[in-house]
Amino acid sequence: MTDHPELRFGAGLADRPEHWPVSSSEVVHETGRVISVRRDTIDPPVGESFVRDVVVHPGAVGVVALDENNRMLLVRQYRHPVGYKLLEPPAGLLDVQGEQYRLGAERELWEETATKAADWRILVDAFTSPGLTNEAVRIFLARDLSPADQSFERLHEEADMETVWAPLIDVVGAVLAGQLQNPILVMGSLATWTALNGPGFDTLRPADSPWPAKDLPAQDLQAKDH
């Protein structure tokens, strides 16, 4: 590390795909539901080999559904691992084989809120916890909302899920006050606020833009980067 770090701006601000060699890999736990745990022995360019456990995850999509009054459509859902009922945007796993990401987001918006949208854009792509899991999430902005023709029968944690509207400015304030903690809500609301009060929604990426974190394996990303 230097005393004077390099200044980066514009096109220089980008994550770099890279794949270090893995000398051994085994699945050490298989739940049969959503996740599995893989143990990799990694051979770094410098230093000794080391072992990391990776939670393998299918990925997820989330939806900031915004009406003409800049209100967010939220659900309140019980989350057993953290012991909270969280206010969240509609969201769900990419667990339908071959399903396009936008279609997955449309499905979640319909299933959880009986709502559809005519205008779709991408807000944020993120790795939720890159030191532990390969889970990646894409958060969409959905506008021009209307009620769906049919509703979806909710089960388990979603059976008593309530749906609420909240002004975007109040959501952002609650996030900054530490009152709202769902990561898709935090990232999505702050990104929406930034776009709304900055470059505008028309500058956001189209809904069908590539998603390298999910579209290509790490080895192909490394080759493409070079």
C-alpha cells in the first residue's frame, strides 16, 4: 500500500473480474432447498494456498415499484434468521431455470403485491456478501404501475404479509436513521433517490442489460477482461 493512493474516476471506477486457480473443490453441505456450501482450496498469485467456504446461491431480483407520487410499494415480511418483520421491496430468488431476470422481477411484483408495471429499468447490481457467498442481486425500478388481473396465493412467511405505500423521501430518511435494514430496500431506495435528484431515470440501464455476475462463469469473465 502506497502513501499516495492512485486517484480513480469515471471509467476507472469498475470492479475487475478475476479468477484465481482452485486446486480442489468439494460440496461439504447440500440443503436440497436454496443453498449449498462449497469448500475451495485457492492458489493465489502471491503467498500460500488457503481454504474458503462458499455459500452457493442462485441469486435474486428486487423491485423498487414507484408510483407517480414517488411512493414506494413495500411489503412487511417475517424473516426468521434475523428475528424481524422487515419492510422490504418485492423480491425473490432466481429459482426458475432459464427465466429472464426482468421476468423474474415481474413475477415477484405480481406474486407479492398483485401489481404490474409498464416501465422497467435497472437500478443496482450487487454482491450481497462477497466474502461468504456468490449471491448476486439485481434491483429494478418499476414505474407506470397498475393492478394485476389476478392475485397469487401466498404461503409460509408470505401468508400474512401486508402491503404498504411509503413516500420515497420517508423511506430514505428511515434508512439513514437505521430504522430500515433490508439490503435490497437500502440499496434500492438510495439509488432511486440519487437517480431522481441527479441524472434522472432516463439515464438508468435498460431492463434487459447484461449482468456479467450471473451471465458468465468467472473463468470466462477473466478471459473477457484480458
